[in-house]
Amino acid sequence: MTQDPARVLNLWRRQLGRVPESVWECAGLQVLVLADNGLTALPGAVGRLRDLRTLDLGHNRLTSVPPEIGELTGLDGFLYLHDNALGGLPEELGNLTRLRYLNVGENALTALPGTIGRMAGLVELRAQHNRLTTLPDAVGDLKSLRELWLRGNGLADLPASMGALTELRHLDLRENALPELPPCLAGLPLLRQLDVRGNRLTRLPDWIVELPALEKLDLRWNDCPRESPLTAELERRGCVVLL
């Protein structure tokens, strides 16, 4: 959809340090770009921008996001919070039920909010390079999710609820602490790419050959056998297996 230039405010890399008060008076604003400005705080006034559809706060120094972010219920495009210093996310984030893309990667998150399951519109969720050791069960409620990026965390397992992610196509679990492929992934009907490089895998489960849409399985930097009947069967089916 073409954006009306009058409703777009691009303040990318302006060395602002703080958001000018005038921004919060921009009625009707649909796209706000505040990326790479050295911001250390986001005022609760952001909640006034009720017409926003995309908000870019990436590459700043934010340590928190105000609960008023949940008042931006018109967000149906992108929310960029990556490359900050966030240690947590407000529960009110779950109010963004129309949002399609959320990037909270490259932060210091130890958990995702339990309300994330209410974000029914999410198609892509990026939470790479944080400090996550578990995911909330509510992740399994993201029925529209197609891509999930979790590289560089400390995950040793995934919640059983993820077996309900029937639209999931791409799952990046690279550089975590998985001792085995989580059983919840068995039977995901549309999963095409599964990246588990740099985990602690020593074997593959029998169900791996039953993933009907799998096109690429990346097992590099694990201790799995280089040859096995399971990998041979996957390759016979046309799946690329990298060891």
C-alpha cells in the first residue's frame, strides 16, 4: 500500500538524543522512523499517535519501552525494536493484535511477555541474539506466524504449544542449547526451513522424515552422524541436509 508522504515522518539518523515534543503532536501520522538516534528513553506520549501503522525504533539505546506502546492498536505493519538494550517488554505489547512484523532482536531480553499470544496478526517474529532460555506457552497461539527467528539465545527446549503453529515456514534456532530436536516440531505441515546450527544435537528423531514440506535442514556444528538412514531419506525426497 502506498503511503501518503504527509503521513510519514522519517527522522532516521538525525543524532537527536531525544524525541522532539513536536513529534507527539503529529495527528494522523502513519509511519514514524526514529532509528539510529541515540535515544535512551521513549516517552509515554508515543501512545498519542493512534493512527501509526509502522514504528521504527531500531538501533538506539533504549532500556525499556513504555506500556503506552499498547495503545497503538492501529499498528498493522512493522514494529522495529532491534539493536537496543531492552531487558524486558511490557505486557501491553499484546494489545497490538494487528501487527504483522515484530523485531526485538539484538537486545538483552530474558523473556518474552506472556501476552504475546494475543498478537494474532504476527506473520514474522524476530527475537535473535537475546538471553532467552524459555519461550512462553502463548507463542503457540500465534496461528498466523510464518517465520520465527531465535538465533543466539540459550534455549534448551521449546513449549509443546508450538506444535499448533501450522502456518510456520521458517524456524531459525541456530546457536542455542538444544540437546535434541523438540518433539513439538513433529508434523508441522508447512515447515520448509529448519536451522539448528551450533546446538548440542547428537541424533535425529525418527519423525524428522515425516515433515511433509521440509526443504532444508541445517545441522552444521552439531555432533550428529554425518550419514544416517534419516538424512539419506530426507535427501532422497529432495530436502537439502547440511552437516
